[in-house]
Amino acid sequence: MNREDILEKIRSALMDQDEDTVNEYVEKALENGVEPIDILNNGLAAALQELGDLFAEEEIFLPELLVSADITIAIMKKLEGKLKGSDKIEKRGTILLATVEGDVHDIGKSLVAMIMKACGYEVIDAGKDVPNTKMIELVKEHKPDLVGLSALLLTTMTSQQQFIEMAKEAGIRDDIKIMLGGAPVSRDWAMKVGADGFSEDASAAVIEADKLMGINA
Ligand code: B12
């Protein structure tokens, strides 16, 4: 079986909430030398994207979405240790990451955390549904170089903007670089609300972070 066939099996099994088959083909993918990041992006995340579209069309419902999300989280944990990188690379900087208040979508944020860790960043993962007041406290406590905020709902994107305003009021805005992300978020939005960076996926998040840190890849 080639890479594309295996990834297709993973996608269709995840869309059917068939955990055993997802596991079976993730193993096959690894045996066949498919990179973990490829499995995550082009297998699991691609299926979630399609499931999201079906959910919007009311072809599937929340319970199915929840099961597929849980299967994805379990596989992410399994693949985390297999991502290439970390110990060969010098520490590049510290990023404080969170999904904003009111938003429980944390798969994308956790994927960004995994890849950034594998690429040499120290990651402080504050979790999901994190109030901005808490984020300001965490910045003061940990003094990260970067703050990354994820929002997956149109209604929670405004929390990203609020964080930037609160960081200004708290006098810490100039101490950090702020990156925004999440499916409805765009570079235009990020620039409009005064963030420093944006990326549409986890691999690009590392490139963007490096740019903001002044690191030449
Ligand atoms: C899985 C999922 C869920 C799961 C989440 C489980 C979990 N632990 O995360 C569950 C079932 C719990 C869920 C709940 C809900 N969901 Co939902 N969900 C999704 C779905 C299908 C996939 C999201 C996902 O994980 N994608 C895979 C990851 C890898 O991609 P990603 O998150 O985009 O992240 C990548 C990039 O965006 C970027 N990135 C992400 N964050 C960051 C941060 C930084 C700093 C950077 C640089 C980059 C970055 O890099 C990531 C990796 O490549 C989306 C559909 C979609 N198209 O997004 C709907 C979707 C987001 N959900 C939606 C809705 C409506 C809901 C609910 C309100 C449903 C309900 N009626 O209750 C609730 C919300 C609850 C809440 N308060 O948050 C809508 C949102 C509509 C909107 N535009 O506002 C969507 C778009 C589905 C749809 N088409 O209708 N959901």
C-alpha cells in the first residue's frame, strides 16, 4: 500500500469513528515510513476538516464529532514522541500557548505545541478555555518570548483582540510577540487587531515564530 492509500484509510476510518481501523493504519503508515507530521496533517486533521463541513450541513452531529476528536487526541499522544527534532536543536525560545476563553477546541493548539516542542521551543501549554486575565498572569510569571492564541469559533476570535488590549494596559505588550491562529483566523485579522504573527498550520507556526524571534532557519 502506498502513502496516499494508507492516509485515505486513516481519513475514512476517522470519519466513521472506527478507532481500531484508525490505529491499525496509523501503525501501517509508520511501518511504511510515513512521517508522523504527515499522518497528523494529511490523515487526521484533513478528516476533521471534512467532518466539520458535514457537521455544518447537519449530516453528522456533535456526538460523532466528539468521538472523532477523542480518537485524534489519542493518536496525537501516541505520535508525539515520534516527531523528529528536539534534542539535536538548541532551544529557540519560549512560547505560552492557549485556546481562548469560551473555546474548547484544542486539537490545533496542541498540534502547534507538539511541533514547536519538536523544533526546539519550550512550550508552556495553558490549555483551553483560558481567560485573558489568566494569560496576563502567566506572561508575568513565565516571561515567554511569544504568546500564541488559538480560536476556532467566530465568536471567540474577539478574545484574541482583547488579550492584545489587555497586554497593552498591563504594560507587557512590548515584552512579547503575539501569534494568532485557528481555522477562522486570517493574517488580515491578526494584523488588524495588532498581533505580530499568524500561521494557518503548525509547521508554518514554527517558521513564523522563528521570524519573530529573528532566527534564520
Ligand atoms: C473537532 C471539533 C470539535 C470538537 C473539539 C474537540 C477538541 N478537543 O478540540 C468538539 C466536538 C468538542 C467541538 C465542539 C464545538 N464545535 Co467544533 N469543530 C471541530 C472541527 C470538526 C475540527 C477542529 C479541529 O480540531 N481541526 C483540526 C486542527 C488540526 O485544525 P485547527 O484547529 O484549524 O488548527 C490548525 C490551524 O488552525 C493552526 N492553529 C490553530 N491554533 C493555532 C494557534 C496559533 C498560535 C497558531 C500560530 C496556529 C494555530 O494550526 C493548527 C494545526 O495545523 C471544526 C471544523 C473545522 N473546519 O475547523 C469544528 C468547528 C470549529 N466547530 C464548530 C462549532 C459550531 C462547535 C460547537 C459550538 C458545536 C455545538 N453546537 O456545541 C462546539 C463549541 C464548543 C466551545 N465552546 O468551544 C464550528 C465553528 C463555526 C464558527 N465558524 O464559529 C466548526 C467550524 C464546524 C462547522 N463547520 O460548523 N468541535
